[in-house]
Amino acid sequence: MKKIMAANWKMYKTGPEAAATVGELAKLLGGRAPDGREIVVFAPATALERTAEAIKAVAGAEAGAENMYPAEEGAFTGEISPLMIKACGARWVLTGHSERRHILGESDAFVGQKTAFALAQGLRVMLCVGETLEEREAGGLQEVLERQLREGLKEIPADTAPENLAVAYEPVWAIGTGKTAGPEDILEAHSLCRSLLGALLGEKAAQTAILYGGSVKPANAGSILALDNVDGVLVGGASLKAESFLQIINAH
């Protein structure tokens, strides 16, 4: 299984800025992802088409959307559909990111609807799960992960291929805070995710990528990627500049 090196740009970058960053990354990479690595750049909707076009210059890299609504079309002002995402040239979409859960109020059930609909519409999905500091301190890690994975994957198509689904574990307390979960924290959470995926997906669980997200930087990416059950990283702030994201992509 290739390691997935994913950038989440959040609410940063206009279309021209996105194209420039991807263009710079393409030059630094020499036009292809390193062996054993797959690159995904999740860009804002307004920059998605420019990102998808620019990333064609990198073999082994794809663009993704940060959000979508689970309908083909309709009166959903401000939302975008899987059809719109695919028309932009993107292949991936994020679901369940903690900022959408905790800032924008998305429920576990709604995240599950989006995940299932996106997969049914032919998109590759990265489902984000993770606990708050309060939940962790209360000993609720397993309960949170079990609930979010169960609800998030409840309605996915039975024929979903493992390569079309990834899970990103992102402890909410480590996102944008500068705090990173320690190796034992990551090992525990990823082992739980793998076990829970086994119960939900059967044999496909072994081929389903589990990424770590939460203040990933060039300085810690290599040690995180070396841990068991870590099949990639979801990178926020450190992915906004081509040079720092390149260092993470190449980390060992």
C-alpha cells in the first residue's frame, strides 16, 4: 500500500495562488510522486478546478474537495455536489473533518450520508475521525472512534474498493495547536481504528489506509510515518508552502 501524503488547505488560497503552489511543487518533485507515495491536495471549492488542472503535471497526484453535499443537485445554496467536484477534475473528497463537525455542527449521521453518497458517485473519500481533549481525558477514545466509524461507514456501498476509502485519525486537540499526539497515542488510536475497520469492513480493512493528521510538520513527519498502522499523513498549515510539503512528502 502506498503512503498517502495529503494536503488540506482549508480556507486558504485563491485559484491563482493554488495553481502557483502546485506548479512549484510539481517542479520540486520533478513531475512525479516519489516511489511508494501518493499525493492528494484538498483545495477550497473556488480553487479546485485550477488545482486539479495544475496537479496533472505530477504523476501519482490528485486533487480533492474539502466538502460536498449528498445530493446530485438541488436547492442547497452554497453547497457543491460530487458531479461538480468531478467536473473540476478532482477525484477525492474529505468528509467528517473536525472543523466541520465542531465548528459547523455536522453530525455523525450526516457525515455518514456524505461518505456513502460520495463513494456511490465515484469519488474517493477520506473520512476523518478523532476525539476532543475532553473526550480523551474522560477515557472516551474508543467510544468516539467506534461511533464515528460506525456511523461514517454505515451506508457505504458494499462493493466499495479499499483504495477508494481512507480514514484520517485527527485528534481535535492537536489540529492547528502545535501539539502533536505522541507515538503511543498514535499507535493506540490507529490500532483501534484498524480493529474497528475490521469489524465493519472485514477483509478490506487491511487494505484501507489510515492516516494521521494533527500538526504534522517536516520535523515530525518521518517518525509518524514509521509507526505501525500509519499509512500516510493529512497535513494542514505545513502544506501551504510547496517547500515544506515537499519535505513531508519525502520524509522517512
